[in-house]
Amino acid sequence: MSADHIVVDHVTKTFVTKRRTIVALDDVSLRFESGEFVALIGPSGCGKSTMLRLIADIMEPTEGAITIDNEPPAAARRDHRIGFVFQDPTLLAWRTVIDNVRLPLQIAGSSGESGRQTPEELIELVGLHSFANAYPGQLSGGMRQRVAIARALALRPDVLLMDEPFGALDEITRQQLNMELLRIWVETRTTAVLVTHSISEAVLMADRIVVLSAHPGRVAQIINVTLERPRRIDQMKTQGFFAIENQVRDALFGAEAAAS
């Protein structure tokens, strides 16, 4: 890992309705290193997804600033340096797998050159080569999420943002895709930020875990994950894994509540 890639500097985000003002994030400061894998975890409504959208330039901070390579997120978005994977893969039902992956290239007016992996190579990367001409309705939920990941990587982003991409899947499929995603991350070396509600998923995937407090979202604790890479499923049975899980629980619930 090298220099800071993403800097979140004293960011507050509020939403104003007719009846009240809601503070989603309150004075949050974070730094993400280039090539790092960071997990964001916290209670529902703590601003995890809002943080991703701020980094992605889908919305703007009310106070504070965010930079990506010392520029506003809008510059990274315009240069197609941000990939986003949502919980719902939102594939176009009338387009095949290969055509869904080609979509960002077509929108950007790119042929897939400039050192980027081709759509065919991306489908190979996510293990769906034999399903290139299938339609989303012919795929399982896990396979559709693989297509969504390939599509997010089509423009070779520097930053990959993921908002609970496997949250709707069963535990077996989820763990399989966790390992697939780690393999893809190692090959692409993007700066990855994952929102999750799963403590074990955060520990398995991340270099660091940012724990956000309940509404309004503030940084409660940042936990370094000291497990060796490459990560393996059998690490989930080790005392070291359990110890980090318990650190995250204590940060989420307080040591006394986690013990009760």
C-alpha cells in the first residue's frame, strides 16, 4: 500500500425534509490507501451507504470535503475511475451477460482498449465464460452479482465501491463469492470499499474495518485486520479470526453488551 488515495475530511451529511433535518453522517474523517480493502460496518441508518454515495459523487457533503487523488470525486467519476456494485445487480433483462458487461464501455464511447480488460476477459475473470450469451433471467442470484462486478470493472476503475453486494444471498453462496471477490481484487488491485452488516464478512475481506456508530454516523473505531493474505475460509475457524470478530462486536455494541 502507498499514499492516501481517498481522503474524507470532516464530512457531515444532512438531509432536510419538510418536518425535520436528519444528520446521516457527523464530522467523519477517513483515509483510504491505494490498493487497500476497507469494510464499513455499523447499525442500519448509520450512514454507510451514504458514505459510498458521497465518495462516488452521487451526492455531495453538507460540510467538509472528499478527495480522490487530491481531486474532487466528480473528476474521478468523469474519468470513469469509480466502479459501483449495488446490492441489487440491476442488470438489463433484455441484454445478454456479455452485453451487460459491455454497457459501461458503450456509454463511455470506449472500445475497451487503453490497457483495460475486454468484456470477454472480465467474464472469464468472474468465472462466467460459458454464460456469456445467457440472459439475467437464466442466472442465479450469485451469478447475476458476478456480472454486476464484471460490469463495474469494465472501465478499469481505481476505486471499487460495494454496497452489500452479497447481502441477499444465502450463506454458502455468499462465502463463495467473498473468495471470488478477493481473488478479483488481488488481480485488479483497486482500492475497495465494502459496506456490510456481516462481522465475519468484514473480517474475512478487509485490511481495515471502520465501525460507524448509530445515527448520526460517526467513526466509533477503526480496527486493523492482521490475518495473513491471501485469505482462506479455514481462517474463519482460528482464534485470531474470533479475536478480531470480538473487537468489532465490542466496537458495535460495547464490551458489556457484547458479553451479555
